[in-house]
Amino acid sequence: MSTEALLSYAHLLAILTLVVFVSSQAALRRPEWLNAPVVERLVTLDRVYGVAALAVFGTGVARALLGAKGAGWYAGNWLFWTKLAAFVVVGAMSLRPTLRFLRWRRTLRTDGRLPGPDEVRQVRRWVMRQAHLIALIPLAAVFLARGYGN
């Protein structure tokens, strides 16, 4: 019982961390707010976001393997696979902003230039799409937790 509760807590904490850092990225990606320290901060936020995503995945695997329901219960449930697919899509979507942040930092450090407002807006829209997709994953989770999908 306590193992299940601790696994659930760890998974929830990782999810909340992920949401906080993707939201922070979206908030800082406004052309009017972008300056050299913000570019550096975006790279750091993106790293923490990546670590949080790994923690979400790891704690999710731990819950499936060590939790009360067991891996077999999850493996046969289409809602579990929907959640996992959405998580993978979000992860793939995060690559574009990550590469842009690294390029922005490299350009900034090389010649002091910041990205243009249109590029900043484009990356912000991409991150907002990620954030909205992340918000749908718990919808599958709450139905999954209540026994739907088998």
C-alpha cells in the first residue's frame, strides 16, 4: 500500500515539475521579454524540463512494473498506450524548441545577436502546442485509473 502511494506521489511530482517548466518556457518566450539572460535561462529551463520528462517516464514505468495493478493490466489497456503515445509525441515536439534554444545561445555567445520576434513567436506557439497536448494526457490517466479501456 505505501509503495503504491509513494510511486503515485513520485509520478505526480515529476508531472507537476514538467508542467511548471514547460509553462515557464512558454512565458519567457515573448519577443518583448527576450534578452541575453533570458536566452541563457531558456536553455537551463529546457534542461530541467528534459530531466522532468525522464522522471515522468521513469516513475510511470515504476508504477506499471511495481504498482498494485501490475504491468499486465497496463499492457492490455488502450488508454495506457494512448497516454504513452501522447507522451512520446510531446517528447518529439520538444526537440524543435530545444534545438532553437541551443542555436539562440550559440549565436548570442558568438556575435551577440538575439533571434527575431517572428522566430520567437513561432517557437512559443510550438511550446504552447506541447503544453496543450500535455494537458490531455491526464484525461486518459483518470479514466485509466478508474478501470476504463480494458
